[in-house]
Amino acid sequence: MIQRKNGLHEGVQRKVHVRKGDTVLVLAGKSAGKRGKVIQVYPATQRVIVEGVNVAKRHSRPTRSLPQGGIVEKEAPIAGSNVMLVCGKCNQPTRVSKKLVEQKYYRACKKCGELIDKQ
């Protein structure tokens, strides 16, 4: 196996504790304290894109889809370890536990016990 720069072996992917559509709280960086919805998850690099967080300005030239061109604001990925899941019921940042319901595991809030994944 060949080891990559990020410490993982080739062909091995680790899971990220949040999923697309989850509401998260940013713990570190210039956007610390902001809440947003996860737009995209990159498990290979352990990074996530959160709506309205870590916004970068990109200079784009005119194209058919964007005839005017100019400066476009776009969310950039942040490390998955810098975000914490927010429970939908108690509205607090929480860690995730697993609960067995009808022969299947679901994510649950550690603080209130509410299931995060709806059946």
C-alpha cells in the first residue's frame, strides 16, 4: 500500500461524522461560531463545504453561463474536524451516538437522545 500525504493509505477512505444536509457549528477558523448547512462532503480529504462559511472570491472570465464574468463569491472546503453537528430538537452542538432501531443503526444526539436520521 502506498501512503499519501494526508496519512491515509491509497484506496482507504475514512468516514466524516457529518452528512450532506446536516446543520453544523463551525468550531475554529475565521468563521468560528457560525452555523450553516453542509453542502458537500469530501471523505477522501476529510473536508466539508458549509453554506455561508469560508467564502472565497474567485475571479472568473466571461463564459456562456456567466456572460458578464467578474468576481464570484464561492464557499471553500474546511476541515471536517472543525465542525460540530447541531441537533434539530435541542438546537445545541452535540456529538453523535448510534442507536439500534428495528435492526438498523441511526445517528442520535448525545445530549437529548433524539434520532438525527429520520426513518
